[in-house]
Amino acid sequence: MSNTDINAIDVHGHYGVYPPSTAIERSNKLVCQFMSASAKDVTARAKACGVGWTVVSPLSGLMPRGTDTDVVAGNNEAFRVIPSVAGLLQYVIVNPLQPKTYDQARSMLKTKWCVGIKIHPEEHCYRISDHGDALFKFFEEVDAPVMTHSGCPNSLPADFVPFANRYPAVRMLLAHLGNGAGGNGRPDLQVRAIQAAKHGNLWVDTSSSRSILPGLVEWAVKEIGAERLLFGSDTPLYHVAMQRTRIEAAEIPAKAKRLILRENALKFFRLDSHLARRPFSRNG
């Protein structure tokens, strides 16, 4: 059964220039060029494969890796760019090492196009176990959904569980189904964390190179139910059409595909199911 008629929502996107951060990347800048894209290019690729909305954060607010990244400037850039590009919604990036980002989030989340918070313990170089209480208290205060990188040493999925259990009102999306770079390569870390969350307030997105493994998406659906998975591509780092095709071809029921590609995102972000595909107006 084909699901190409589903107007999908990609919950994990970026735009901008991917800067060379490692020695390998500095010696092979062509790879960084391939992983870069303007906001308009991101939406053009999305539209070509039936993705109506992409929730993005600017690469300039995440990279290069380290404490020198100006997250405040990245958020301001996104706040200017995103409402003028049809098909984009914004994550405001919060970095506990840059306190001004908390105030930015409070302000930007009041607009229609800023629909959630993004955190990235790996790129910003802090351990979630050290900053979880402050972050989760803030997430609870602003009552906004949160997406986080997960699976690497600073962001092991299991490390989010105690905070999710202490702050049941927080809705958190763990990125990268199957990523186990910080956990001996295990592909089950995100799924096990969701199972350990007492209040059902953790989800996972499919934006991982490992999602192309035969059986991973299907296994996750059996373990935690399709209601806990959201479609994400990590565009432009990965090809959005390839990531969508993986869900289209998954050996799961058509209803599960619809949940993953669209319906779960509507609920997670509390979006209007009849979103108009047009730029937002800053005046309402």
C-alpha cells in the first residue's frame, strides 16, 4: 500500500552551512558542502517527496562543536529566516551554557512558527546528567515540546529517564533511533529509555543512519508502538527522500506509517491538523 498521499511532517531538520569541525572534515570539505543547504533548498527537497512541514534549527547555532558557538545569533537568524519560507517551522535552541538562550526561548515560543525547543549536549559539550534539572524545570515552565540529540556520551538516552520521571509534564523527543555511539554501539538505547519512562513522556525520531537497517523500525514499532515514533530526516545531513522511503517501505501496517509520518507530530507539537502551507506573518 502506498502512503505517498500523506502530507508528512519532518520533525528533525536543519538549514545552513555545515562547517568542517574535525581534521577529516577539514581535509575533505566537499562532504561538508553536501551536508549544507539553504532554507529554501531544504523545503524544495521536502516538497519533492511529499513533506509539507519541516521543523528546523540553524546549523550556525549548533556548530562548530564547542563552547564558542554563538547560539543566540543562530536563534536570531532562524527567527528572521523561517517565517518567510513556506514549509518551515522553528526549534529555538537552548544551551544551558549560554543563559540568554532561555530568554530567547521564552520570547520566540510565543510566535506561531516557533513550535519547540532543541538541545544538543554533544555539539554544545555538556552532560545532560549535569544540567538536566535546570533544563527540565525550564521546559516545564514554558510548556513546550523538546527535541534532543541522543545516543552519544553526553546524551545517553538512559540519562534522560530520571528527569523525564521527575518532570512528567515535559514532552521530549529523543533523536536518532538506533544511535548507540556512546553505548557500545547498541541500537536499542532510545527504545529502552522510552520503556523506562514512567509517564509516557518520551518519544523517538527516525533520523538516523541506522534507521535504514532492515528490521530496526519494525522492531521499534513492536517494542513501543508506532505512537512513540516520529518521522525525522536530519536533512540536509541525510537525504530527506531516502529517509521517507524507509518509512514507506517498512513492514508495518499502513496506519502505523501514517502515525509516524504525520499524526504523531501533530499531537506532539499540538499543531493544527489543517496547517496552511504558506509563510507566516509576523503580525499574526
